[in-house]
Amino acid sequence: MITAIVAFFIDAVLGDPRSNLHPVVLIGRLITSLERMLYHKTDSSVRQILSGGLLVVLVLVFTFLVVNGIMNIVRMCNNSYVIMAIEAFLLSFTISPKSLAAAGKEIHDYLVAKDLSQARFKVGWIVGRDTENLEEGEISRATVETIAENTVDGIIAPLFFYAIGGLELAFLYRGVNTLDSMVGYKNDRYLYFGRVAARTDDVLGYIPARITGILFVISALILGFDWKQSWKILRRDAKKHPSPNGGWAEASAAGALHIRLGGYNSYFGKVHFRAYMGDPVEKLDNSHIMETIRLMYTATILYLIIAHVIYVFFTLS
């Protein structure tokens, strides 16, 4: 787990570089190319499900072979420090705490400056909902929800799969998560074609989401937020989220910060209601964005410490 800790520090220094050669970007390009070949609008629903399943298999097989091949070459070097450094560098591409925090802080700063047009524009980069008409409270809610949920997808889950299966499994998870973010929608195009990707992401995210929810409760205690309310809302509201995993981080964060998440969101001009999580003790504003970032970082550090302690215990026993 030392490698995971080093990867976290690499991310803290370098962040998530915006490059066309970023592994997740390359995975996205692979998905786009394969989708063009496999998706046919006129196919039956069963055939679309099968084609979508084949997409998942091809992406995961290709990702595994590439990452495994790279690491096999790296392991030919007899220097364990060089191997660890390269592995940590590659692992840092699967996590994104710095870029997630930077995106949240940028939106926070625009809200503080009362520049709603830029805040709406920037929050549109990190959420799928329509943002053109959002007011400050709704911009803050969208940002808080995204930071909380992406603590699972973009940090804890990759580190969890790295712990149990190494770098290859961490990248496989990012492959599945990227598939879900690109084709896992319940719209006309992806309702059937993206079903396997969405279900696979749900299965892989099941344990990390619950770990994150509990880590948020502990983080609330450490940071002086309301950990008791965090635990209460986690148990009461997590299951209300339409995703089997999304509510765990959001509900515990909502309870810790005395805010209410969920509500009405617009997607492509159509308004949808998502069940509320938490109680509106405090009015949502930009300050809650920074508090959620603190929860995210604390939960990440806690995970790394706990995982390392467990690794050392089993190594020495």
C-alpha cells in the first residue's frame, strides 16, 4: 500500500493532467471507436444488450492486456524502487482528488465573486444536468453531490481494487466507470446498449460506495462536523438514491453538513425529481462546497491509513 500512498502524493503534486494521452482519455476513445462498430439503432433490444456486453468485454480485455503488458516490461527492471515509482505514477492516473477539489474550488470562487454565469458554465463540466438557469444554491448542490459521489468513483474505488488486485484491477475499474459515464444512460440510445456497462459499474461500486459512506461519517467526527447526523442520514436516506451506490456518499455528506441534497434536476430540457437526502437545517451555499472537499480529502487519507495498517497486519501475521 506504500505505492498507493505515493500515488496519492503524486496526484497531490501533479493533479490529473489534461492530455489526450491520459489513460482514461484513451479508454474513452477506445469506447467511442468500438461503439461505432457495435451499436446499431435498428437492432432488437436483446441484440443491443449483447452488443453492449461485448463492448464491455472488449474494453476490459484490451485495458488489462495493455496495463499488464506495460507492468511486465517494467518488472524486468531489477530495481524495486523504480518499479514502485512507475506503478505509483500509473496508479495516480486512476484517482483524481486534486482535480476534483480544484473543480469544486473554482466553482466556489465564482460563487463568492457572484459570477453566476461562469459558475454555471464550470459546473456544467462536472455534471450531466442542465445548468444554464441554476441559482447559487442549486449550483452548490450540484457541486457537493458531484464531489461526494466522485469520491467513490474517482478515488476510493480505484484504490480499493488496487488493494485487492493490483494496478490491472484498478484500471479495469476505471474502464468500467468510464463505460458507465459514456453509455450507461437510460435514454433511447443507451437504454439497452449501455445496460451491461451500467450494471457492471453498480456491482463493482457496491463495496467502495459503502466504505466511502462510513469513511465520511468518521471524517465528520475528525473535522468537527455532525458525525451522529451523518450516520443517521446515511442509514435513513442512502437507499433513496436511484443508484444502488450513489446515495452512500451523498447521504452521509448531507447529514454531516446539515444540508439537503436531491430535488429537481433538468436533463436535456426534461425535469426529473430525485428523492431528498438529508434535512435542510442549513441553507445550501458555496461554503458547503469547501466543506465537502475537506470530507473528501479526509476520507481519502483515512482509507490509505486503514488499508496500509490492514496490509501490514496480514503481511506480518
